[in-house]
Amino acid sequence: MHRARTAGSIAEVVRSGLCIGCGLCEAATGGRVRMAATPAGSLRPFPADGFPPEEETMVLSACPGVAVEARFDPGARTDPVWGTFSSMAYAWAGDAEVRFKAATGGALTALGAHAIDSGLVDFVLHVRADPERPMRSEWVISEDRAAVIRHAGSRYGPVAPLAGLETALSRGRPFALIAKPCDLSAVQNLSKADERIARLCVLRLAMVCGGQSRLGKSRSLLDEFGIPEDDVSVFRYRGYGNPGRTRVETHDGRAFEKTYLELWEDEAGWELETRCKLCPDALGEAADIVAADVWPGGSPTGEDAGINGIVVRSDAGERLVASAVEAGALVVGEPLTPDALDDFQPHQVRKKVALTARFDGLTVAGLPVIETKGLRLEDLGARLQTDARRREIEGTLRRVREGRFAEDLPRQSGA
């Protein structure tokens, strides 16, 4: 009889492919452990096997490669796939320039900028393109509306937003965090041990996440265009339209583009992190507000005016939306339903239904799984027919045998 278990060390989280490179290890150790680039193009803690026992216990308790828990507001409605929510609706930035330049409809950018303008927060912790190496991404603190807007746009490659968490907390001032669902899971976990989080990280915003690609995805694009990374002055994945083109510019004035569908047409080339294929919460159930693409059937058919779907999960989220609408920073359109979001995000539904079977495959193989609480995965897993469940388990076991979940620990520091 195989028993499910979680990783017993940060090194095991990394070796088992359950690390997403969120940056929590760097923040929790005051920078003694730093995020290092791996040959495969991921970010991993270095040294991953250098934690004192008490410190490692604390980091493991918050690690999203170990545990993921949904936040729950009493009185909120609950959907089996989408979790707890108070409202769902179409939404987009009230500022036409923000709507055009940011990803999809610019809802998260508009909300982050308004949170500062309205005095709800003093700053926003989020991510941007690295100014020195634009193909790569880094965490940043924005203290005014202009900075939030300047740093807008999806970043599909590896980034460690939580490496900036201790810097944000040490300011002792209220702030908003815009990050991936897995990053917010880590913050939710850490809030049980660090009272500063509930007091200071007062708004938590996320995008519905299709997965984080390793840097190899971006390198392959540069190789296709014949551009060395040192020549790159701009690397934009989307935006400037919906979904917008992926655009690379060089210091000598050249420009190269691909459509969104051209970039992502071959799923085998996405180079997703292993943890993304095992993610129990890509829908941001630890967020106050989560924003999603709302393309019928799950894929764009061309360029159009950007529109997000937003899922508001908390009273804090509702207050932010109401304030942003009153100020003209956000436009909220027709209400949405969970069934409509299922149609817009069918791959997310399929993954959530398949996840318990994938975890069973890991357990049979002797590998750790992610412990979940409040995410309804057992109920969703019961939707799988017997044959489909067997295929998911066997597919996971095959990938384990092929070594596709295994990672080596980083042996040098750097990014």
C-alpha cells in the first residue's frame, strides 16, 4: 500500500520537480539562499541543501511545492472548479492606453495602480522585464501609478516575485502583491507564521495561470530569429492589443514578431515547469481578485479589444473593485458564471479533474505530492472515468521512469 507524502526537505522539493522558483527561500533566509538559474532555464534556491533544521521546517511549511490551501471567506459562494467567490464579471481598464498596452484588458494593472492612487496601499510588489536583460524578469516595487503601468504585461518566463517579499514587509507599510497563484499560495501559507502578512499585504491579486515556461522557451524564439540575447532591447510576450504579438526589438533597431497563436501553437515546445503540470491551484484561490482570459473555447481567434474576466473572492477585493469603478479606473461589464469560465478555461478544468490521478501516480512511484486543503480535488477527481484515471496514473509513472520529473540541485549561484 503506497501512502501519499510531502517532501521532507527543500532539496527534495527541487529534486522532485515540485519547485516553481517563487523566491520564498530567498526572502525567508534574508538572501543567504538566493535564486539561481539552472541549465534548463528555471530558477531554483541555492544552496537548496543548506538550510539549518529549524529554518527548513519554517520554509517547508510555506513552500507551495509542499502545501496549497484555499482562502475562505464565510458567506461566499463556492464552485467545484473555481472555488469561493463573491462575484464574477467581465472587466477591463478604464484608461484606454492601459487597456491596450497591458495583458488582455489590463484589469490587474488598473487595480494595482488604483490601489496606490486611492491610498489603499503605499506600493505594489510585482514583476517587470529586467532592464538589463529584457528577455528575463525580476521582482520590482512600484510606488506610483506610472511605475505600475510602466511595468505592465505578462511575463511567461521564470521569475521569483517573493524574493522581494521581505523587502516589502520590512517597510512596515500596506502593499498589494500581484503574482502567480502559486506565489500567493506561499504567502497564504507563510501568513500563519508571520503576522506581518495579514497586516501589511492587504491586497493579493493574481492571474489565472496557464503555466510558467522555462527560459528555454524564450531562448528558442531568439534562436529562430537569429538574435543573441545581448542584442535584445525589448522582449514582450503579449499586450499592445489583445492578445497582442510577441515582439523582440534589438539595440540596433531591428524588430521581430510572432502572433500569440504562432508562439504557443506547439504545446510540446511550451517548456512548462514540472510543477505547473501538477499545480492544484492555477485559479488563484488564495487571491482577493483573480483575472482571466475570456476566449470562448480557451483560445483567441484574432485581435480584439481587451476584456478580462475577474473573480472576486473577498470583501477586500470587492471594496477595491467598487472603488476602482467609482474612480473610472476599471469598467465592470456583464456578470459571468462558473460555467462560462469553464468554457473560457477548459484546460484548467481538465487539469483539476485529472490531478488526483496524477498525484496517485507520483505516490506509487514513491515521489512526494502537494498537500491540498479546501480545493475539492477528490470530488473533482471522481469525475474521471476508470479508463481515464488509469491512463493518467500510467502516464505519470511513465514520465517518472523517463526521468522527466527529476532535477539536479543547482551547483552555482546566479540568475
